[in-house]
Amino acid sequence: MNVDPEGTSWWSSLWRTIAVVGLAVLAVGAIAAITFVTGGAVAPVLIGAGIGFVTSGVISGITQFVTTGSIDWAQIFVDASFGAVTGAFGGSALGILGMTVAGGATGFAGSVASDFVAGRDIQWGMALASAVIGAAFGALSGGGAQYGKNATLKSKLSLRRQKRVAGKSLTAINAQIKNERALLSAIGRQALMPNEELFYDFILEYVVYTVLPVIYNRGRI
């Protein structure tokens, strides 16, 4: 059986990576679904997830190569997956408090997932440090791309519920809701263009998912 330098079988690392990526996909899907149901648009969430996935994956690969001279693809996929989750939150309608909690939870989970995939004992101190840093940068990044911009859509959804209860036609209100979602999607995509909030998200992903693990693991070698 192929075993890596840390004593972890290749197959064990593979299924652990697949499990983490799968959970990240489910998380992004859940964020998109909740955003849609609570009066938001799905497109900015998915776009944010894509940006986070690519950015975190590239950063992880470059950092690994520069600091160790090699690339751990399993770690790249873990970093990219949690970058996608962070990006999905960034494209949602969460407020500052929600982004703070999301940043802390994602930082904690990302640290635990890295240890899990590498077959190491969970370093809870490292996970807590990642959570604190994630929460701090989540707060600094402000609300999600749709935060404070979906009031009209939410009011239309409320009106549709009232019309449904009253047994009235929903054709006109459904058309209005469709238009509002399209407008909100455009606004959300615009908010995901390079700006200060995305810079903070970038720093969060870099520090929590790449720099801290590299520093920690270097100290253990």
C-alpha cells in the first residue's frame, strides 16, 4: 500500500479529501438555498464560491511550492473547498454579525479538515486560533454582497404569501419577484468585483487556510 511521509495511505488521504470536498459542496448548496428562501439571489453566492475556490486553491499551491518545494494536492483541494464556502458567504445577504460567525466557523472547520485529511491528530488550539482570526476578518469584511440590498425582494415575497393565503392570482407578483431577483443578482455580481471587502476575504483565506498551517507544520518537521 502506498504510504506518504506522514504514514498516511494514499487511499485514506483520497477518501478523506473527497469527504471534505463533498461537505463543502453541500455547505455551498445550503448557503445558496437559504439565501434564495430568505429573499436573496443564488448567482452571487455561486460566483463568490467559484472565486473563493480558485483563489484559495492557487494561493495554497503557490505557498506550498515556495515554502516546501512540493505540492500536496489534497491540501490544495481542502483549502480551495473552504475558500469556496467563504466565498459563498461573501456572496450572500448575511450581515456583519452573520459574517463574523461564518468566518469563525469556517476557519475552525478548515483547520480541523486539514488535520483530518492529513491523518494528523486534531490540533484544537490551532483550530481555535483559526476561528478567532476567521471571525475577526469576517467582521472586517462587512456584510455579504447582497446585504441591505434585498429589502424590495423580501417585501415582494411577503406580499406573495399574503396573496396566496387570500387565494388571489400570483401571476403579476411572480413576474415582479423574478425581475427583482435578476436585479439583485446583477447588484450582487457587481459587489463581487475587486474591492475592500474582497481584499479582507483574500487575507482571511490566505492567513487561516494557508499561512497558519504552513507555519504550524514547519514547526513540527
